[in-house]
Amino acid sequence: MEEQQPSTSAPTPDPRNDPWDDPWNDPREDSPDDLPGRLRHALLTDSAPGVLVALLTHPRMPSDLVDQLLDDPSEEVRRAATRRTRDTAALWRAAEDVPTVRAAAAANPHAPADLLAELAADHDGGVRAAAVRNSACPPALRRRTTAGPTAFPATCASKR
């Protein structure tokens, strides 16, 4: 009769028992430059604006997680999320926010030309400057802006 040897390998954990289980927590999707899924989750549930802003600066932050922070109560977090979003409707909403968030929308490289035209006519100089410095700003709009405030037509209506 053959004697059974005790197993030296650790049991495989059951993924259904993982308290952190969520669609973006798969460690196989992590790269050396990526934040581990569990760390991202822990940071996203932190209510400190500085932590959320730091998380938003990570280059591999998934866009769906960026968009979750667009309506955060903190102006600082909304500004950081607005800089990163690719959601055009969110950029139009940001154009109705406080000046720092409007400036972030104006600086976003995914801002459409009609939104940049509206923000280039904003009453806040920082918002206007961000709109014309945006690489997506049409050259004609940039020239009109440098010509002075009389070169602007009436503010465009939001086209959502």
C-alpha cells in the first residue's frame, strides 16, 4: 500500500471569497507601471481630496474611474478629473462649474471646438487663456482671441 504524502503547495484561494472582488481588480491586468487593483480600490474609497487628486494623476488610471470622480464634492477633485476625461458631455457640464474647473475643461485635449469657442469668451481670464493654449484650439479661434475682446461673437449656446 502506498503512503500518501502531505501536500506542500498552498491551497488555491477561491476568487468568490475575495472581499475586493470587482471588474478592475484582476491582478493579471496589472503591469509594472500600474497600481494594483486593491490599492486603486482603497484609494478611490478615500474621501481625502489630495489622495483622489494623486490617484487621478496616475497615467494608467482607467477612464471609467476618472469619470466616477467628475461629480465629486471637492472642486480640486472635479478639476483633476475634468483634465483627464474623454467624455464630451462631462466637459460641457464642467463649463458651467467654477472658474478652475472651467479652465480644466478648456485645457482638456478632447474638448470640442465649439466648447473651446465658448470658453475662449469666458469672463475669467484663466479660462480664456486655457482655451487658446489647448492644442485642439482651432487656429482661427486662437487668432481671434489674441485680437482682443471685440473679436468675440456672442457666447455660443451649449451643444450637448
